[in-house]
Amino acid sequence: MFEHGTKVATAAVAMALAWVAWGQEPSPENRFIDAGDTPPAARMPAKVVPHFRDVDFRSMAQAVSQLSGRTLVLSPGVCAVISAAWETELTGEQFYQEFVSIAHILGFIVVEEGSVTTITLRNDPQDSSTCRKYSNGAVHLDTARDN
């Protein structure tokens, strides 16, 4: 009986928290910025030691955007899987610069306008059907795509 009562109490608390959270907007600091959105305010640079293993390029862009305070707009078709690690701490700006370098290595077009960076595909027809893989500076092309 005691075990059943604990489960009921736990379920009641979970439901109460869900009801409270139901009407709340997501924190602007915890969302990816799409083309029509307003960019978040820049933050003080925190230092991180990034480590990515088989991470989608868009997920890495979210991390870079949150840490650097920059708005990153990825056009449809931008596809890559990233495996990269750094041994030293990076500020948000340094992390952003590393991200831009990876985008260039992957063959993407990077256009910077103030705090907004747009990443697009080249006009090569093969680009739209190819997902790239970046691993410690090497680029591989996969013809199968999930996007």
C-alpha cells in the first residue's frame, strides 16, 4: 500500500508541474533562431572545451549560437555530421570562428552580416543530395541523406 501511495504522489507532482509548465513560453536563451526570428542579446563570453561526436551540423550551430550570442541561419539542404574535439578552452567568439572554419572546409557558403551569419549550399547540383561528414579536419561525402 505504501508503494502505491508513493507512485500516486509522484504522478500527482508530475502532473502539477506539467500544468504549470504548459502555459509558459520557452526561454529565448534555449531556442534556435530561424530566419524570421529576433536574435538574442549577446552574452558575456563563457569558456568551453567543445567535444562533438557524430553530431548534426544544426545541433552544433545551436550550441555555437547560444554561446556566442550570434544568429545562425542555415538554409534548407545544409547537412553534415560533425566529429571534432578541442583540447583548450574557447570563448564564444573563438568557438564561432572554429564553426565558420568547419563550414568553409565542408564547402558551405558563409555570409556574415553583423551578428547574423547565413550558411548555404553552393549552386552545385550534387550539394543538394549529399550530406557531408567532418572528422578532425577530413571531409567525407555521403550520398544517403536523412534530411
